[in-house]
Amino acid sequence: MLPAVILPARCKPLCRPTILDGVDFDFEWCETAQEWADYSLLIEAMNAALPASSLFSVSLHPAYYSITPAAIAAADYISIQSYGPRPNRFPYDQFVSDLNNMLAYGYPRHKLVMGLPFYGTTSDNTLITTAYTDIVKAHPNLDPNLDEIAVTANGVTRTYTFNGQTTLIKKAKLVRDQELAGLMYWDIATDVNYTNPLALLRAVNTIINANLDVDTSTPVSAQTINFPALPEKRVDDLDFDAGAVASSGLPVSYTSSDPAVATILNGKIHLTGAGTTIITANQTGNALYQAAEPVSQTLVVIADTEAPTAPANLTATATDETATLTWAAATDNFAVTGYKIFKAGELIAELNATTYTVNGLQSSISYDFVVVATDKAGNISGPAAITITTPDTQAPGAPLALTGKKTIKHEIELTWQAATDNVAVVGYWVYLNGTPLHTTPITGTTYRVPSPKGRDAYEFTVKAVDAAQNLSAAGNSLIVVKGIIVEPGATASRQPKSATESFVHPDGVVVYPNPSPGRFRVNLNSPQNGELTISLYNANGRLLKEIKDVKNDAYEKELDLRAFAAGIYFIRISVGSFVQSQRINIE
């Protein structure tokens, strides 16, 4: 930088009316506080050296502008380079921010001149520039609303950020409304010819006249709308673009004379019903273009009366409580919009899928299902029908309270409570030592069998069966040992008085774990105390082992039966008048 005395002295002879109007400082740019101080002194010195009639302007970047208040006062105008070099300086919002920063720093409105870009720079920050004339050359029908576009030159395509006419008009309006000193263009040589409707200077002159020696008496151009005839549509057709185009490249809007036939939704024609409506295309113009003459076309919308095909290959997979229906997709002259599911003629679901699970069914019941397809016009296909019967996989509950008594005919009459089932119990099986005593289920809740003889142990059990042949678990067992009836799960507080008397007591024997590999724990809950006998029998009633012990109050004992083979055994415990047997399983 030349000393603050030398440069002004050399510029002074040039600033005469016959030579130059003034001087513009455009030093890019100071980086240290000392450089800004020196630059500010140079600005003051230049102002002092110039004749009073000379104009003196200083050009600063919106990121580098820290001259002193005295330097600001010395300059006639301060122009702000709010147009680059990076693409982030081009948007309107950044322009507003730059202006606000200048005002906040202390630059007076009557001195501020805001810069506008008449060129483009690569959007990827590689700082490759192109003239606005080259952008228009590549896109002769450039949309004035665009601020970014791809340009191919010498076989290379790059995307450029720039300011189209719409954005420059917004910036010019801001400068006007803020009552700033004016605008500066960088650079005017890159604009297209002023007679071109896409000229940037022409757009700005609609807001702020640049006082150029050009004809600006008719800055607004005429435009027309090309609107081709509309094809016939069906009610269920999708929203569509009507296809009208304005010669200016500005967007076209539409109106419909009958909303019951068509409305405008997001700029497209949205069909609402059958009939005829008039679609009118409009373009209201802007600062550069006059409003176009509206153009109308007739739109005919016909009803869709063709139903979809019936869903094919309807199948069902059923459980006790559900049925999953699956079918092949139906087809339509336009589009299937969904399916309706009916059960016994009642609508139970509407969906847009090809499978559906019906819940809340009952076991072993026959159900009729129908599936139909629908389209947007409400046409319904023929039915796809299927009848299913839900299975019954749930077994009845176990028959409870099995008891027995001897009769005078040397028989044992077995009696139990009726079992329950989710559908119905159809009969019972009575077992002796695991073997059925009959070939078909019995329907009652009593059964007489010959009284077993001998010293063997005999176990009676009962299971319920339903129509699906689901077999319940056995309830409690009844055991006959040496001709005495014993009911596991209950205890005898005394010996029966006669051969026909049965007995039940709330106290009892618990053997656990059961089944077990051979180690069992015996827990006896009985008020009886004294000498206690534990007897082990095999399934044939043969005594295998006997243990003598004494019970005082609570009683628990561990039995080690691992020496015995796997199988079914019976443990009989007696103390005082108490006698009870339990079946155990050695694994």
C-alpha cells in the first residue's frame, strides 16, 4: 500500500470534471487491526485531497468491513460486495443479514450501496464462475424464480448458484424500502441485452431506475398460455397436471367451474365425481410480465362402472379360536382399493391386504366367510366364499372326586363329578392299572366293576373325552389294596366300619418331587401321632419295602428308592387310625 500521503496526491490531478468524476477504493481486504487502522487513515487522506465536487466511494466485503467512524464519514458511499465469491452469499436471507450487520456496525443508510450478482458461482464451493449470459444461453426459457441451475460447457456439467430476476427484485425492494443510497451490479457486462425479457438490469429497473440511457417506458412484457385440450377422465383416475404452459416460463394456476366434478389440489386436477367442468389456466404476471389471457378447456369425467374381479384362491387356516383367510389379489380396470370381509353375511373388516385373521371364534363350529374387492368408484366384485369348521384341540377338564364303595354283589361302584369342556364332554373312560375296562366311552358318571381279589394293589382312574377325541388328564385315583378301598388325595381318620363305607378326610400325604429319579420326600399332615408305617408296593400290589417310624406332630421324611427299577409304585402310610396311599413314578 502506498503511504497515505502519496496515493491521494497522485489521484488528485485526475479528479477534474474533464477527466474523472471521482475515486473508488476496492482493496480486498485487510486482515489485522493495524491494517484496518492504516486503511482508515488512507480513506481520510484521500477525502482531504479530492476536490469537493469529486465522488469518493469505498467498496467493502460483508465479512471484512472494520474501518473507523472517521473513515466512514470521509466516504461519500460505502458499497457492500454482498455477491460472493462463495455461493452462501447469494441467497436473499444472507443479503438481509449482511445489510443488518452493516447498519449495526454504524454505516448510515444514506451512504450504503448494496451489491447484486450478475453472474453465477459453482454451488460446490469450487469458486468456478460463469456469466449470467452463459446461463441464459444454456437455458433460453429460464424460469425467473430459479437461483440454481446446471450448465454444460465444453462437455462438463456444473451446478451454479446465482440470482434470478425474482430474487433480484426482492433485494431491490429491500434497498428501496430501507431508503439506502442505491445498488451496485457485479458486473453489468455479464447481463444479457436489455431487450431480452430475462435481463437482470431490466428486472431491477422495475423497482429502482438506474438512470441508464435506455428505453424503459415498456419494461413489462406480454405473455400467453398454451393449454392443450384435456382428455376424457374416469372418476377414479389419479390427480394430474393439466399441461398448460406460460410463454414467460412462470407457473400456471387453475380453477374449476364445478367442484363436484374436479377441484385443484396442490396445483393438480383432483377428480371428485362424474360430469363436465371447465378448467381455466391463469398466469397473473409479475414485475416483468403482464398477466396472460386466461385459457379454458372442457374436462369430461365419466363414472367407473366396471367392478374388480373376484378375489381368487381363497383359503383358510383355522385354530380353535381363529381363522386366517388368504386370497390372490383381485384386478380392476384401474385399481383395486381394498377388500371387505363378511362372516355369516355381516361385514367384519375392510382392509387393503390379501390376508386377514378372524379372532374370537369357537371350537368345532362351522363358519361362512365371503371376501369381495372394491375400487375407488365403489364398485364391488363378485364374492369369494369359503366355509370352515374350527377344530377342537382342547381336552376336557379331568373328572374330579372319584370315590368308590363296595356293593352287596361283590362289586365296586365308582362315582365321579362330571367333567367340563369348551364344547362338550361325550363320555368317560375308566381304567384299572392304566388299562381301559370297556371298548367304548360310557356316558354316565358311575361305573361298577368286580371287586378286585387278592393281596395286589389296584388303581382306578377316570378320564373324560369330547367329540374330537381329546382325552383329559385323569383326576384323582382310587386304590384298592388287600380288599380295602383307599382314596389318594384324601386320608382316613379311622378304618371303615364296613366293606361298603368310603371315607374322606382333609388331612393328607404329599410326596414330592413326583416323578423323580428315586429320591422322594414324604410330608404327612395329620393330627394322628404315634407309630408310623411306610409301605412301598409295586403296580401288582406286591409289598416291596416297609419302614417303621414314629410321628410326633409334623412329619417329613426322605425316601431313597433309587435301587428300584423305573415304573409305577404306591406308597401307603398309616399312623394310628390314619391310612392313605399315593402313586409315585420312578423315572
